[in-house]
Amino acid sequence: MVKTYLGVDVGTTGVKASIFDREGNLKSQSYVPSARYHPEPGLTEQKPAEMLTETMRAIQEAVGSLGDGKVTAMAIDGQMAGLMAIDKNWEATTHYDSWLDTRCGDQIEEMNRYKRDVIRQSGSAPGFFFGPKLLWWKEEKPDIYNKTAKFIEPSVFIAGKFAGLKAESAFIDYTYIHFTNLSDNKNRSWSDELCARFDVDMDKLPRIISPTAVIGFLTREYASKMGLQPGLPIAAGCGDTAAGLLGAGLVIPGESVDTAGTASVLTFCSTEFRPDVEKEAMLSCRSVIDGCWYSLAYINGGGLCIEWFAEAFGDSSAKKETIFRELNEKAAEVPVGSDGIIFCPHYAGRNFPYEPNLKGSWAGLNWRHKKEHLYRSVLEGIAFEYRHYVNNFKRLYPDTGLGCIKTIGGGSKSPLFCQIKADCMRVPYAVLPEREFGTLGSALIAAASVGDITDLGKRVLEINKTVEILEPNEKNARLYDDYFKDYEETINGLINIFNKREEQRHHI
């Protein structure tokens, strides 16, 4: 019987469960949508018990349609920047405080008093991340904080439930720790200095381990509910972005991956930890493969801007695929630069550099503009922000040449979107075969955790072959050179406007 490996992605909008063999061939998959709650503007929550149930359903469906094959091991990846908490018996004491939730603004400002030290050690400036969120619970909900045994991530919560763990076995793998703002990332440990500075009880932090470490074995109770064998090894897994980057084969310095999903993420591969202390415009974080580093930045909900536009302006009676096809076809006829429209994609504030008051905006509208102009401007706004990231990577790594950009995620299915980004950044775009890169990365981690893969880097390069390369169009690239300057000036002006508005609001 063929050995197979289960990879699970506990994402923002849903849970994916996929089963692969060692060669990366997909054997079975399923998807279960997730519930998100917005009790007030700026707040985004998920319920851990619902996330657990959604994951079990996804796994059960994937296993049920597997056919021939035996699941040998499993790994779970998940959302990276938020947090939740458990008591000593591994019961949730909080909701999942999502990376889209902005309530910890005051705590970000508190950590920003020592921003350079935080960046230097963790690799990331404070944002709507684990560290500020932990401080929010400590300061705003002390009763809950005091009864919390460990602060963890949703994928860890689910893996621990499956393995029957208690809080003393809580863990976090090292691909997450830049987002904690409390780590000594270079040395794969918690920072005594930062934890002391922000009065964080280190006993409430989980141990830091490798993604391929086996954290436990599937209990009989959960095995029977999902159609799996009890005793199945469970690997620690990793963050969802790290899983997708591994699955896409980002292991060569200078190459990059555009994860065109819910968060529009652009990631560059390197061999050194170089935190962006000067500009605060890039994260420096660990790959699943030890010794390999990523510099990345993302638009907080960039892909949601595209989804929002389709829902707000598309034909509500049509299927989503039809809406996007029609939008892309019409937008392809719009001139480069969207006939003068500039779009700001920062609906949830800007993270790189941190500008929490910035909001989504259009500038340059006139009566000639139609829906397709607005849609193209959304795509171009994301591309312009990506060019901002490219410029910062070149600044941090002038000794590393920039290679092609591999693209994955829902946005990679749009040739127009890929070409716009290739033109705007003057970098070839490599379209990879359509597959579930995140769950593939997790499945390969599962295989490595039981010794069935000994060289993850080599294996992912063997699996991933480019389908198509889109070269930059020189004429369009020259036009985008000028439009990018307009974009930067517009963003800077909007930052001033929204910062003043926030100051006025505090004085009322």
C-alpha cells in the first residue's frame, strides 16, 4: 500500500486538508469554510472550538475519499500573526485573536518605544501580532491572562487536541517566532531581554521547536472521528506562509514567491538574518529549512480587497469564477495606470512600515471611469506595494541578485494580475502548476518527521516545475516607473491625512 501524508491548512477563510504521496502527487483533498466574527469595527475573532470542528470535518472528508493509500503522518499549518490561549488542560481560555484584529494598537505603541531592539532581535517591528496581542490580554483582561497557562497558535491548539497534550507540552515552531516580537530569532529562543522589558511571564510562552519534530500521536478518540489510525505521528508543522513557501520550492537565495492569497505576501529567500532596523519595511524570518531565511512583507488583507471588490461590484447572481473572469477581461482593455486612478490597498492599515491609521482609498476619479478602471487600479495598487517591497529587499541584500518571482495562491490564476506585477517590478513571473502549496508543504513536513524525506530542499525543487514565465513588457514597465512615483506620493499624503484625522479624534 502506498504511503501518504496528510497536510492541513487552518486558514483565515477555511480549512484545507490534502493527502499527498512522497512525490507530491495529490491523492485526496477537501475544504471546509470557517466562520469569522466581527463584534465591532476593527475586531476579528474565530472560535477555537469551531476551528477544531472545521478541521476534523475537512480531515474526515479527505480521508473518506482517499481510496488506496495509508496515511503515515500528519502536520498542520495555520495563521501566523494572531494568538489564542489555553489553560493547563489544553482548553481554550480566549477566542482566536486574529491577525486581522486591530484592537491592540495601544500595545503596539507601547512596544514601539523599544522598536529598534524588537526588530533587531525578533526580525519584525511590532504590529497586529502575537506580542502586542498578548500584552492586550494582560492589560485589558487580567483575569483571563492569569488563568491562562500558555499562549499558542490555532494550528498548535488543534494538533495538541489531536495528541491529547497538556499545557506543559505546548509548543511553537520557529517559523512563527518573528511575529511574537518577543524572540531572539537568530538563536531560536525567547528573548530574556524583551520579555523582561515588557513584563511578560515567560512561563506562559510555549517551547520553540523544529517544524519536523513529532509532538505526539493521534489519540484513539480523534482517530475514530476522522477515519485515521490511532497512534499516527503528528509533526509540529509551521505557519501557513512558511508551508506555502516550502511547497512552492523557495529555497534558492535571490528567488522569491508571491503568495497571492488573503494576505498579499511577497517573500525573498536569503542565507542570512538581516533585520530591517533602518526602514522597518521587511520582516526577517526563518524558513522551515534550518539555515534558510526569508525577508518578507505583506498587505494586511490585500487579497481581501479583490474579494471585496468582486462582491461589491460584481453580478451577485453569477458564480465567483464568472465574476472574476469578466472583471479581468474588461480590465485588460484599460490602459496601464488605470486612466489616472491610484488605489491604496491598506484597508486594515499598513504594516511595512507600520502605519495603522492608513485606510483604503481611491484617488484620481473622474466621470469617464467605469468598474473595470477601478478593478484594474486595485490590481495595480497591490503591484505598486510589491515594488516597494522589492526596493527594500535590494537595500537589505545588495549582494544578492534578484531572480524570478514564483506565484502561488488564488491571484496566480489571473494572467492579467501576474503580468501587471511583472511589468511593475521588472521581474519575470514564473507561474507554477496549480496545486495546494500550503498543504503540500505540510505533508512534506509530515513525511520528513518520520524519516521518509531526508532533504526537504532537494525534494521540493524536484516536485516544482515552472509552467509559464511572463517576461516584463518594457513599454509598460517604463510607464509603471512614473506611476509608481505617483503611488508613493499618494500613499505618503494619505498617511498624513489619516494621522491628522486620528489626532483630531483623540482631541474630541
